[in-house]
Amino acid sequence: MEPQRLPLRQGWEWIKQGYALFIKAPLLWIVLLFICMVAVVVISSVPIVGQPLMSLLMPAILVGLMAGCRALSQGEELELAHLFSGFKQHTSQLVTLGGISLVGQYLILGLMMAVGGATLVGVLMSGQPETDPNVMVQAFAGAGFAVLLGIVLFSLLIMAMQFAPMLVYFRNVPPLQAMKLSLRAFLYNALPMLLYGMTFALLAILASLPMMLGWLVVLPMVFTTLYVSYSDIFPPLNETVSTPPQNDMFKSDESTFK
């Protein structure tokens, strides 16, 4: 399975097609995302384990929204039940993917500390917003290379995770291989991704102007355009979601790779 190499103009097509998916069920998209945001806040607020647990569950939550996108693209209805798709099928692989991402984050932070960014990492990991600007200035002052290293490595991790949950869920690709394919897909399509990112940045600015109301449209489009770009780079073909044994959290998938 190789990701498609697409022209620059596809970055704009993803925006248009993502909006078309949103407009098919705008109110329900807003409700679903509100539920997701509440769940994320509640889980993340649990002391000590909240943030790591959220990282583990994020791929499963994301594929729930992607399953909703898939249903709309196939002429079906968007339903609340789609949110739980990642907890019904391929759960163990999705949680494993979240675990790899979590370990990657800690490794990157460890490297940043090793090259002079210990103070900055300490501030970032404190879990409390820093109100004293002098503390932040001092933290950044001696961490120039650490910041640059962190930006590069976190960017690569984000690229590797961008399409990985969908590849695991829709294609039954093993987590590490899914991350490699996702990273390759991003690098193959750097130009359309750049256009897509710049366009979305402009939309985000515009959405913030009239009392942030535009985010009721732009936030759902973050996910609908993600699905559209995934489907474009990895064409569906005979792609199906295989059904693993029940209680997938404790049993491995028996579905075959397609």
C-alpha cells in the first residue's frame, strides 16, 4: 500500500469537500464535537493519569469521528453511535497507537531536557499556566536548540499520527506500519498539505473575528477535511472495516490485512 502523490490544488479540494461533508449534518456535527470536548476535558482533568490516559484514547476517539465521515460520504446518516466505533473494533491496536505516541512525546521531551531545555520542559510539564512572563522568558532564553529540536521532532510525530488511526481502523494496518505510511503520505504531499494548512489558518483567523462563532463551522471541518485528505491519499478501493472478536481491548484482531 503506497500513498498517492497529489498535486498542489488538492489542498483546496480537501477544504471544499470537507465543508460539503459538514453541511450534510451541521447541527449533529456540533453536538458530537461538544460531547467529545466534554469527554476530553473530564478525562484530562483526572490528576496524574488524566493526560497520559487521554493520549492513549485519542486515536479511538478520532476514528469515531472518521467513521461518521465515512458514513456521510457513503450516503448514510451521521449518528451518535459513530463516536464509539473505535471502542468496538480494533480497540487494542488503536490504544497501542496512542501508547506509541505517548512514549514518543516523553522521549522528545527527554531529548529537549538533555540539550539544555530542562527549565522549559519543567514549566510545560507543570500542568499549571505560568502567569509570570519573566519565568517564560528565562525558560526560553537558554533553550534555543532544545526548542528547535522539539519543533522538528514533534512535527514528525504529528505527521506520523495524522493518518495512522484511520489506517489502523479502516485498513487493519499494524500501528507502527500505519505511522510510517502516514509520515510518508505527508512527505509525498507536502505541497497540498502546505496549501491546506495556509488556507485553514486563514479560516481560523476569520472564524475568530465574529465572537468566535465561525468555529462552529471550522472546528468540525478540522475532522471532515482530515477524512477527505485521508481518502484522497489512500483511495478506498475495497477497503472494509473487519469485525474482530468482542471485547477487543483484551483480544487481538483476527481480521486479515487488506
